[in-house]
Amino acid sequence: MTINAVVENHLDNGLSNRTTPTGTVYRWLLWLLFILLIGWQAASTAGAAPLPQDSSPTTAPVEPTFTTYTTANGLPDDKIWTIAFDASGRAWIGTYEGSVSSLDGQTWTSYPVADVYFDPPTRTLQPMAKGLADANVKTILPTPDGRIWFGTGRGLSVFDGQQWQSYTYGRDGLASSGIESLALEADGTLWAAHLAEGVSRFDGQRWTTYTVADGLADNWVHAVTVDKEGLVWFGTNGGVSVYSPAEGRWTVYTTAAGLVDNTVFAAAVTPNGHKWFGTSAGLSQFDGQQWTTHLAGQPMTALAVDAAGRLWAVGGGQVSRFDGAAWTTYLPEHFASQDLRAVAVSPAGQVWVGSFGAGLTVFTPPDAVADFRGEWQTSPPDFPFDLTLTQTGTQLQGWHCGTLPDASRTDCLPAGSAEYSVVGAIQGTTAEVQITSHYGGGTGRAVLTYTSGSLIWSLVEPPEGEFYLPQQAALAPKAALIKPPLWQVLADQGDNFTHLTASATGSIWAIGGDALVHFDGLTWRSFDLPEALLASIAANASILSYPITDLAVTDAGTVWVATRTDGLYRFEEGNWQHVSLAEGLPALAVMRLTVDGSNRLWAIFKQDETHTLARFEDQEWRPLALPATDLAPNGVVVTPAGQVWLSVPGKAPYLFNGQQWLQPAEGWTAGSFELYLAGSPAGGVWFGGDNGWLRWSGDGWQGLNVTLPAPFAFPAAVDSNGGAWGIVTSFCYWCKLPNFNENGVVYATPEQSCRFTAADGLGDPALDPSPDPFTAEPPRPDAVRDVAVAADGRVWFITQGKLTVFSPQDQVCAYARPENVRTAK
């Protein structure tokens, strides 16, 4: 009952029939009190429209646990758009111009924005790989596989805990760069809502756009959510749209159907299946048959549902909660600001409210309920024990699985069984449950406590009979424990890969069989090679005549394929172009390619016994006179400063400093045999010969302080930390081909080196590979043809004609066998 109703009730029932002087005074005093209370109420709800009688909130007691965070506490920006919690309980905060920040306990972590490059076809700035697509983060979506998706003002980014990947409008197929909301279907299909451009749907392979032409109510879409039946709901500027993926059918609801207003800012689904929509004029509830209006007149900007199934709504400067029967409102003075834009409920039951300009406020309602739902397992797995839990309000139910002490049998009731083996009730962050041993049949009691993203299990009363339940255990969400495989052979991506390269934006390109293959960090795409190149490959499959000699890609995504007799092939925006003498090539034999920090392609050409070095700039090939030497160059690297390094067999490398060729020899010890070099814009230049590897330090050659764990290896790729990866070989010293005497790869820094072979996980001995395209012999599992380091830190190899990826999470050599590690003393 409102304050107005309370006073009016007293006036009607106690004063209307009083006529004595005392009664008159009492009546006037109560009228004065009524006027004062009305003034106080107006001040408390300034700017808010009167609440309808059937949905009037009661005022909650003042809570002493309100805490406000701002930039002074570690937030990157006080203007907050969105808040979300991942499976581990970590909070993620998306801001207007401060990127995203996460809070784990008391520690704030801010995440960088990726560098950008200009995309000429779309005339837009596109993000590179390391970091968020943009600092303006509008929406955040943690997914069950442990990844976090971020919708920004310049594209969509995903983070798996180690690597970043971004999708953009021009490059990948999003309907628009700006993203307002994200939602996930049960099968993993992702939906992104845009302003003015409709919605985008991602099935893991490609993006599909839907607009008003398809049935969407309006192209300005603010919110998207998915219900338990799999229907996708959208809040737009023209009402609510619902899409059925199974039927491909669209339905639109507007004010004509009962929606309180057609401008819809937020959407949510409660466990009872009701859909809620925050509009510019109140809140609408849809039970599948009829619409009900709540909090009429208040613009509702954000919605959230807690573990007990209660709806939380922010708007009109206050926070309100609906428990299915009544509303509770929390007054504005408790929050950082009255301009509230975001709300989320943590797994522990805390309510996080974000403002636009004054930071965020965290508070714990007196009847908070923790979120025990999900799949939990012991971490680390000291006890082979896990729980799968569901939750209805404060009622907890689920299934357990444990292993008997002798490991001979299991005590499990599989998740999804008709009966529960775990049943109990939740109070705050603690649940007392009855557990039934599936193996022994007895029942016992246990206490579960939610704390910092984990469940603490305590067995209070063991079941009768034989069972296996740990006395004490800490369980973590399974999604939080997902890590990418350390070594992974991608056998399903094809065979006979021959060349591999990584772009500065983080993607991988490879040539395999009859296709050019692209991996952007999440999605694989395959493009047919030109017919002329395919014919050349079919006619020249031997070691010495294989037509493709090298592969390179620019930051803008242009792929170049070098051939032995037919010039270059250029792949751009899905189209191939043959580049030959008519386009200005110095010769048709192209031996080596590299891309410099200015996105220019460099190539070594050969005509008879004459070699030419040239760069492609402003649509022209510009030759650079080679140093006076009668030896054929076999490699070229261009540093970010524009220095050109050229290697020739048996001599120190040549350096072009912009004016002339030099041959710095200070510290040079690499010997007189064949010579190789590798470099990256961030990691320096490495050279290798028969006396080991050297690294150019800027003022001289720096040798390794350790010996290499393989007698023959040449540096082939350099990572962002300055370490070099080398292919072990004794079969071919002048080309990247598999060998049959040595095997594996070497990683080296000046202080440490190590070697990886099949025993470490390189390649897959279980595969039955086709014969090598160049020989009749099957390749060894860890014979490496090529190596590339991606911008996200993963290392890619071609083994057995297949792609292998290595995902180190720490120091590289920490994953090698101790006998293959050399450390400086």
C-alpha cells in the first residue's frame, strides 16, 4: 500500500465523523502530516510517473551493504553499459569508452583494445586480433564453453581466456559494426542485435542478416533473448518480434496487441516462461496469451533474472524486483546515480547496478539466493566427484557422480535421470541437501556453500551402506576449467598442406590439396585455387618442380601465392588475379615472399641465374639493386624500421639501411654452410647456419647461450616474445620439406632452447596418412614442412600434410620433456 493510501485510509476510517474540538485539531494535524509525507514521497521519486495500483512496489528496508565502485577503485570508465557474470563468478563490466574490466574478488583487470587498420572495400576501421574490437562495449555474453563474447561499437569480439578474435562488418559478414545485444541458442547459434541494420545470426560458419524485409518489426534492435522453447525474441523501435528457427517464422507484437510501448530497450525470460520487455513507457509481461503492464510510465533500461527466478528491472532512477506476486523497490539514494543503464545478479545473489557516469553499485538483498545451477566438478580433481544441479526458486535438485575408493565402480546417477540423487533447499549462499547413494541405496546429508565461484562440499551425515562421497571437496564449474588442447592435429581440415602463413591480424592461411584455407580464430573457410595453378600442381608433383614456392598475407587480408614458373597469384575479397610479366613482374620465377610493417610485399625473383629483389608499392613493382655477390639470395626479412636483410649461403647477411648494402660482421659465427633467416615485426631477426643460430641485437650478432637440442635445424618463424621456431631436418637444407632422418621442431631464445617431437604431442601417430605428395614414403608423424606463429600466440605446423596447432599457456619450453631442454648456466 502506498503512503497516500495509508493516510487516506486513516482519514476515512478515523476522522470523518469526529466533530469535537480535539478531533478537529487531530484531523488538522494528520492533514499536515499527510502533506509532509506527500512532499517527501515526491522528492524521493522525482521524475517518475505515478505507479498503477496493481503494481505498486513496497519499499525495502535500508541495506547496509551498498558499495559503489568508480574509476578510483579500478573501473576503466564510470559510464557503464552492461554487466555479466561468467561460470566462475567473475564480473565483467562493459563501459562507454574504457573498454571492459573484470573483477575477481578484489582484483580488477582491464583488457586492451586491439590495434585497427583501414579496410578499403568498406572504408571502415577493422580491429586486429589482440584485444577488443572497440573501447565502447555495449553487451557481454558468457557462453557455456567458457568463452566471453563482447558486442562493441566496432564489431564483435570473443575471448577464450588466452586468445582474442574479432568479427566485423566489412571483413566477416556482420550486418553492422555496432552491436547492442547478444543471445545464444541451445545449439550454440549466436544472435547479435544492431541499431538501424537488423540482426545477425552466426551458425559457426557464416553470418546471416535479418531485417524488416524478413519479418523483423524494425531494423533498430536494442535487445535479443532466447526462451526455453528455442524461440528468439527481439526488442525493437517498432515493437517485439519473435523468430522460430525451427519453422523460419516471424511474429510481431505491438501496442495493438497489448505491449505498453513500441520502443523496447530490454528483454528477459523468467523460469516460468514469461517474457518481459522494458520499454520507454513501462514494463510489459507476456505469458504466451496476454500482455500485462507493470511500472507504467517509467522508462525501463535493463532487466535481469536471479537464481530464484525473480525479475530485476532498472529505470526511472530506481531498481525494482518482481517475485511473481509483488514488487519491491530500492530507493535511488542507494545507487551511484539515477541514470541507471545496467543490472545483473551475481551467482552469490548480489545485485550489480551500473550507472552512466557515476560507476556501479553492488548490494545484497536480505533474501538473496545464490545460483547453484550448472555442472560442477572437483578442481583440481583430487576427488573424482561431480555434481549436476538445477534450481527452482530456493529448491535445489540434481545428480551426483563419484568413484569408489578402489576405483573399481562408480556411484553415479547420470544427469537427466528421472529421479534426483541430490535434493535440498537454499538459504542465501548455503544449501542443505539429502543425497542418495546410487550404488548402496542409502541416504545421507551434505552442505553445499557457494563461495567465489566454487562450491564447497561438506558431508554431514554419510549414507548407510557402501558409497563413495568425499568428506570435503571444492568443486568448480566445468566451463571454467575448459582449456584449449595443448597439441591438436586438425585431421578434418584436409590433407596435403604444403604452405602456411599467419597474418598480423591473427588469422591463418594455408594451401592444401586444391584449396586455399583460412582460419580466423573460430571459423574455417575454403577457397578453390585458380584452374591454371591446379593444372600446374597436377603436372609437377615432384620435389624439385612443385610449382608453389611461398605464401604471404598482408594485414589487409590480401594473400599472395608465389610460383616457380608462373609468377604470382593474388587473392583478394574472394577473387583470384594472376600477376605476370604484363603486370610488371621482373621475372616469372618467384622464390621468396615477405610482407613489411607498411603492408608492402617483397619478393625475390629469378631469371636464369640472375636474381632480383623488388617490392610492390602503389600498384608498381620497384626493384632494389642487390649487393655485389655471385651467390643466390635465399631469404629476405624487412624490419618495422624498414631495414632489409638478405641472406646468402656461406656469408654474413646483407643489410640495406635505406642508402646502401652493408654486411655487419660483429659477432658473426654462423659458419659457411647453408644459411636461413626468419623474422617478425615484433620479434627481431634470426639467422641460422651450420654453427648454430644468431640473433641481431641492433649493434651486433648475439649467439645462443645454450646448444640446440637438434644438430640440424633452421629458424623458420619468430614469435612476439622474440623466440624463434626452427624445423629440424637433414633431408633438405634449402626448402621446407619433410625429412626422414631427423624430425620435430626446435624453439630457442638466447637463454633457453628445447625440442618437440611426436613424444611431446607434435603430429599424431594414430593417423594413417596418405603418401607424401613428393615421395612414395609415408611421412613421419612429427616431420614438419612449415611453421607459422599467429598473433594470438598459437603456433601452427604442417605435419603429415595436415595442420597441427600448439597452444602454450606459459613459457614454451615448460611443455617439452626435460631431456630436450637446454638452459643457460
